[in-house]
Amino acid sequence: MQPRLLKWTATVCRIVMGITFVFSGLSKVIDPWGTALKVDEYLAIYGFEELSRLAMAFSIWLCGAELMMGCMLLCKVRIRLVSIFALASMSFFTLLSLLSATVLPVEDCGCFGDALKLSPWETFLKNLLLLPMAFVVWYRYRPDKIFAFKPAEVLLTLIFFSGSMGLGIYCSRHLPFIDFLPYKIGVDLRTERLHPDAESLEEESEQSETILVYRNRKSGKLREFSLTDTEWQDESRWEWVETRTDFDTPPIRASIAEFALRDQAGDITEEVLQTEGKLYMLCINNFKRLRNGCAHRLRMLIDRADREGATVICLTPDALNEEGVWSFHESRPVRCCNIDVHTIRTLLRANNGVVTLEDGVIIDKRNCRDIELN
């Protein structure tokens, strides 16, 4: 290839890759919880469940590194070094996406987080296009020295690194800056749970059932549960894989249609959603891991709700106690109900926190550490 042609081709490839990496990294780094869940899924598929405790740290590093590489490619910072990492990562993820589309299929590879859903085959084709681009960029800059950083490049590298990793850490401790999920602020759960043709959906829902698919952590076998079968609540034995319904609805409506709450008496979804006025839904992923500081904030929130005349209810995938209530840091007992573990993690990207409804409309979402103490 002629030097000038190679130069222009490499420039186009560098810009395309840089834009792709920035979009992909940014869409995931603002929601590290979503990427951590996807990492958990891959670890379970490939038999590395014992590494799941490192999923969040790996999520922040992976998304931050991708965003950082994209910025460095666009700004031409140490292209030789970045092109080596880009070529290595594209080779790895091309192979991984091929395995995900064939041998060990997954529903979504998560390469663009929840901002843009691609099937495994679409992800593989995307990687197949980027892989030769990475090779062209590496080939063009291979004569350069790898670590010959100029002072300006050192400064930009530090800015990109601290900015990317800092953004991921901040969003992991609070909530995503942009919510791409179905349960975003402003969504009316009362109406969104229904099909535009409400009567036809009611007829379909009478003949359909929400199916929870879980994987046995020991045997690796999949098993389907109905909402009434609460054995799936034992997280030591079962790991969530997917939730599906029989009727065909758009993805967002399908996800919200699967929003279901149960207590010892049975399904209480409509009762909760039809609550008039303000409703605080305390989202607790695991009572055993609930820290005292968070419990104290929740107690203060419960006290404020009582002064406001608002309703408070607790949502958790944990098994309920006999009373079906829970006290937070010596608060008054709060009514608790069960929710699917995947649904609660889609509802709120945090271990613990609160989702506030006003006449069925989501008006606020907060990580537990962001609940105001007043």
C-alpha cells in the first residue's frame, strides 16, 4: 500500500475506532452496575462464579479503559501503544462474541450497555469490521516508539485515565447520569404495564405467565420458575438468567409488564401501583449486607414519610420473614414484598436505595447514600 494511501486509511480507521470506543465506553461507564451484571453472566457461563465478587471492579476498569482508549485514539496520544491494546482487545472480543453467538449463546453481549442493544451475531459482525481497522492502525504506527511519551501526552493520558475511572467509580456509588432503562424518572408504571389495547392485553395475560429462568449454581443447569414458586429466592442455590412473558410486546413494555410484587397473601402489584399520593419503595437487594449507615438513612426516610402522610413499602428478592415486615435501625415495621432479583436491579442500579412514586409515576430514584437526612 502506498504511504499516502496507508496514512489516509489509517486516519479514517483511527477516527472510526475512536468514536466507537468512546460511545461504547461512555454508555457503559455511566452504568457500571449493568456491565457488572453482564460480567457476572459471562463468569457463570464459563464456570468462574467465584470471581463474581470482582465483577464491579472489572466493570469499572473495562469500561474506563475502553473510554480512555477512544479518547487517546481521537487525540493521537501514543497511538503505537494504544493500537496494540486495541488490536489485542478486538481480537479477544471478536472471539468472545463468536462463542456467544454459537457455542454459549447469550441474549445480549452488552457491548453498548443499555444504550444500544445488539444481538450476539450483530456484535460479532461489528467486531469483525473493527478488527481489520485495528490492524491497519497498528501497522501504520508500528515504527513509532511505544513508551516515548511527550509531556503533553503524559498530561492527556492522566486526564483521560482519571476522568474515565473516576466517572465509573462515581456512578457505581450513586446512580447512572443517564438512565437507559425502562424504569426511568417520568415513567407511569400504571399505564406502561398495559398494552395500548388494554382489553386485548388483559385477555392475553389471562392465558400467559411470567417465567423466571434461573441457573443452579452447583450443577449449572437451567430451570424455569413461575412467580408463585418462591424457591428461586434462594440466591445461594439459584442465579437469575432471564425473565420472559408469553405475549409479544416491545422490549420496554415487556420489561415493565414483568414488574410483579408478592407477599404471603399473593400478588399485590396492582394494590401497590394504585396507591394514591406519594409512595416510597425501599429497594433492598440483601438484608444481610445492609449497612448500618444505609439502615439509618432509611429510618430517617420512613420518619419523613410518616410526617408527609406518604406510604412506605419494602421491595426485596430475599425470602420474607413470617411477619412480612422489616424494621430499619429501630424504625417502625415496614411492609415487605418479594420482587424478581433482575427486576429490582433494573428498577434501581444500586445495592440499596429508594424509588419514589407519585400516583404511579416514578418521580425520583436514589442510591441509599444519597438519601437526604432531614
